[in-house]
Amino acid sequence: MIKDISIVIAGRAGDGVLFTGNILAKLLKRHGWDIVTTRDFPSNIRGESTNYTVRASLEKIYGRADQVDILLAFDCDAILMNMPKLARRGIVFCDGEGLEKVQAAQLRGRTFHKFPLKRLARETFGKEIYKNMLALGALSYVLDLDLRVTEEIITDAFLERKGREIVQKNVQALALGFEKAREMITERECHPLAKRQDRDRLVLSGDEAIALGALAGGCRFFAAYPICPASEIWQWLVKYIHEFDGLVVQTEDELAALNMALGASYAGARAMTSTSGPGASLMMEAFSLSGMAEIPVVVVHVQRLGPSTGIPTKSEQGDLTQWIYGSHGDFPRIILSPGTIEECFEFTAEAFNLAEKYQCAVIILTEQDMGQNLRTARKFDLARIRIDRGKLLNQEALLGIQNFKRYEDTRDGISPRAIPSLKNGIHMVEGNEHDERGYRDENPGTRVRMMEKRMRKLKAASKDSLPPKLWGDKNALCGIIGCGSTLGPILEAEKRLEAAGVKTKFLQLTTLWPFPAKEVSRFINSCRNIFIVENNYSGQLSSLVKSQVSPCLNLQGVRKYSTLPFQPQEIASQIKKGL
């Protein structure tokens, strides 16, 4: 029985690769399989090679597989570029164009189903674009996928936006591809997939889960400038936030976005913004303002490959130190790193509590791999969401205060907060250093007191942060440290290492700042070898660990900085070499 399958849809930008992959992912999920998708898209609109991987498993999965089992190829380049990834007994659906250029050794052991996708689409529907549904129909025959379910998914996706005629053509192309495959492919060449009930599960991207978590956590104001791969967050929120008396604003740039979010938060709303790449650099001035003015705000940063414009559609973990050490001056900030869809939702909802409790910016630091790709997740438990507004005073509490000090020097560093217009709550808020009332004060003693007051919040926040998670064999002497979307490939690498006789344990860092030094130190001291897995060149997570834990011996970096996220075997092989 097939328990794990990886399917690549490949062609050129504009061929409908993304749409086909999303339909297939939802179809396999509806058949009861766990799914993970991986986009490998160019940073242009049309013409360049692109592919989309849908992995499905009967077990819980978090990332892409080591190899491809089935290839739906829409052109010659798609075959040539993806054949090296194809398993020795893999299957290819294609026109046949380009096969003469494939090396003979790569043809052996593979099955090729060749039929005229492009010509059939042109002759039947007048447009080549329908070749993707023809191919999906053929694949549905080979894997025994339910066409009725696919029709429902297509209708949901297209009816409102494209109209019934487009829905019908896609459904007809799907059925035609199914029938053509039945005529050409024998039952012996079919591989029916098991079907299970699909209960209490969702299929969504990390960006969508973050948006939903924000809404559940009380976010009612969102401002952002469109930037890939973070734009799906505001695209989702703009559809639904108005139903909860919320507002989404598209700003002229990222500095304006964060400033508007700070203004909304100052006025009493739970506010958020999102960005990526150079957009984060533009936010740094307002980021410092949030620190000096102690205004709570949530910032989502979906990391992409840099520097500069880099490759906007690819994943990287290269912006960690930017948010820990970025902007000017010292001030508290909290940085969270979700590694699953569930954590994207839960961490975002909790981020608003942390922001208001500690009156600082909270950064949700994720990656394109997590942000834009689809994954299955258990149904979110909304009953677990709590709202904690910290020391926000209401009118009744303020009536008992005669001398309100917005920046009162307290033991925990957290001062009382009031929103504008409330009686007895008047105070000054600005970007200059100030006294307890908020008025500008350049006295050296005042500066020292205010700086120490603000930074005390980090000590308090350390006790309230999301703790690291321990995976694997707790008695193993080989340890792995990672964060974010490296979670999936690390967990699967552990299985491969265990099969090779190497026991490991994995510490997933969920809070990156304040850094969980005690937990990390304890983990390191329990290991003989430590490997830190991260998607960047310089080893930013390794440097962070070394700066916070002393002594810090035997750390080895497992790094990748190409355009693709880790595969499990890449991690396993590097760890075996390092032992």
C-alpha cells in the first residue's frame, strides 16, 4: 500500500501550475491524507519555469520528501529539470515532447504516460490552459481519486470569481483527461490510494493561519504594504476583519504601515502589520518608536531570500539578527518562531497578549516555506484563546488615580497604560527620552532610570515566554537545535538517522528573544555533539546560541542557502558526517 507520495506539477509561470497544485492538495486532504505543498516559483508573472510539489501521507508530515514519485510535466523544460528528482520507479505524465533529450539512464525504470495535453486542450476547449485539468484528470484515474470531490473544489474556487462557464469547462477537461487515461493506461499501471474520513482538519498556509490567529486574538486594525511572501496575510484579513468591526489599510510603504499600527494601538486597538525583505528595513525607525513609547504592536515578518530584492519567492532564515539587534538603541522586543500551522495560529493569538502585557513589539518571525505553502492542521481550538490586556486601566480604575504616571518606574518595568480621552489618564507620548509622565527629560539620572525600567521587562518576559519543545530520544547524546520551518525536515531526518543506528534529540526554539538560555544550556550540556540547522549562510542562529550560552562547545552548523528548503536526507547526511 502507498503510504507516502510526492507529486510535482511543472511547467511555466502562467500555465496554471499553482491552481492545479492547490486543487490536488485539497483533493488529497479530502481523501483523508496529510498534505504539505512546496512552491518553487520564479519572481515573474509569466514565462519562466516553475513547479509545485504536493506531498501526501497517511502519517503526520511537516515538509517535503527526498524524492518525487509522480511528475505532471507541461513542457520539455519541466521534464529535463525534474527528472533528476524522480524516483527510480516514478511516473511521468507528459506530451512526450523533450523525452529525446533525457539521458537513457534516466528513462529506465520510469513509466511514461504520453498523450497530447496541449493539442487536446486547444482542439476541445480552444485554449491550452486547460491542459492542467486534463493532466489532473489522468492522474485521478491512475490514483483512483474521486472526480466528484474535485468538481466541488473547482466550483468553490472558480464559481464566484470566474462564473459557471469556466467552472464547467474545467470540469469537462477533468473528465476528458480521466477518460483518455482509461483508454491508454491499463489497470495494472494504476495505483489506487487509500481513502480515509476527513474529520476536524484544515488545509491552509502559514500566512492564512497567522491571519486567523490575529483575528481570534482580537486584532481589529491591520496596516501593511503589499510585499511577497507576506501579502496573503492582509489579503485574507481584508475579506473577513470587517465582520468583526475591524479595518485593513494598504499603506504607501512599510514605515507608514508600522506607524499607523502604533497609532491604532495607542488609541486602544489591538494592531498588527506584516512585511518581508527590505520592508523590514523601512520599519526600523517606527520599531524604535515602539520601544521608546512602549506601545504594544505585533509585526509579522515572513522571511525571503536576500539581500536587497534577492529572490522574493524563495525561503530563507536570514533576518533573525535584524530583529534581535536591529534599529537604534536598546529596547525590549519579543520574537516568536512558529514551526507548524497550528503554531502560526496559536503564537499569533498569544503575541497580542505578550505585546500588551509587556508594552512592546512582538515579532512573529516565519519564512516563505511556512508562510505560502499549504499544510494540513488539526481544527483550531478557539476556546483556548485568552485575552490578557496587561496593565491597561479602564475609566473606573483611573478615577482613583490623581497623578497618573504613564511610565511609572515599577519593579517589573511594566507601567500602567491608559488610552486617550479617559479622565485622569492624560499623558505625553513621544520619541524623546522622558520622565515618568512622558515629558522630555535629558537628565542623566532620568535616562538611567528609564532605560533600566524598560529593560527590566525582558527579565519578566523570559518567565512568560513560549518554552522550547523537545523532540526525539531524550537520552540521546546527539542533539539538534533549530527553529521555524526547519522543524519538518529535522523530524524526518531523525527517523533516517535512527534507522542508521544514530539516536538524536531535537530542541525546537519557539521563542528566540528573550533567548531561553537556561533551557538551551541544559540541552547542550546533555549532549556530546550539537548540530544547529538553519537556512542561511552565516549561521545566525549558531551565533545567537554562542552569544547567549557559555561555554558553548562542539557546535556544528548544518546550513543551506540555496533557493530550496531542506530535504530530510540533506540534514541526516551532514549529521552523519559530523559525528
